[in-house]
Amino acid sequence: MVSSEADKMHDGNIDDAYQNSVEKMFVQANTKEAVYNKLVRSGKSKKEAADIAYAEHKTQKDFEEFRDKYLDENDKARVTKKYQAEYKAYAGKIYDPKAKDPINVADGSAFITDKMCEKLLRSLGLYSNKAK
């Protein structure tokens, strides 16, 4: 059952919100890395640069203000090019069923033991005699 549900998810009809959140993750990671590198090149210590670059941003607006404060248009263009290449390599394997060596989300089910499953169900409060 897990495999068939995963295959349904994998048929190219991936939820747009999930796809957008994955893309957002690539954007933020590459932006933070670019800010960190720029701060280190400007003479800040690695620790100070990391504290600034990898700080948590509560909202998208906070993140955009952070990006605009530390990166100029050339930096933003490099970040965009880099994240798009990384995202395409990742997303192409998930969202394109014809991709060479695609990532199958059902593969994870092969690596969970019965004890791991029991612990997971217990942690969610779903373990019962029915589940057993």
C-alpha cells in the first residue's frame, strides 16, 4: 500500500505547494551561502559571518530584506543561476517520471524495520492493537 500511494504521488501530479517549498529551500540555502562567503571575503571572522548568514528568518519578507541588504544584483544573479541548476538536478529526478535514475519516494519504505515503525506510530499516538 505504501508503494502504490507513493507511486500516485510520483506520477507527475506533485502538490505545487510541496514543489515550491523545495525550491524555496534551494533559494535560501544558496543565498545564505553567498552571504557567508561575501562576509568572509570582506574580512569578517567565519563565526561572525556564519552568525549573520545562517540566522533564522521568521518570514519571507525578513529573508528578502536580509538578501537585499547583503547581496547586490550581480550576487543575486549568480545565486539564482546556481540554485536553479541544483534545483533542476534534484527536482528533475523527483518530478520527471522519465528521468534517468529517478528518486522513488517509496524506496524509504524498504529501510524501516518493524521496531522503527512501532516507535514512529507510538510517537504519533497511533499505535494500538489494530496497528500491531
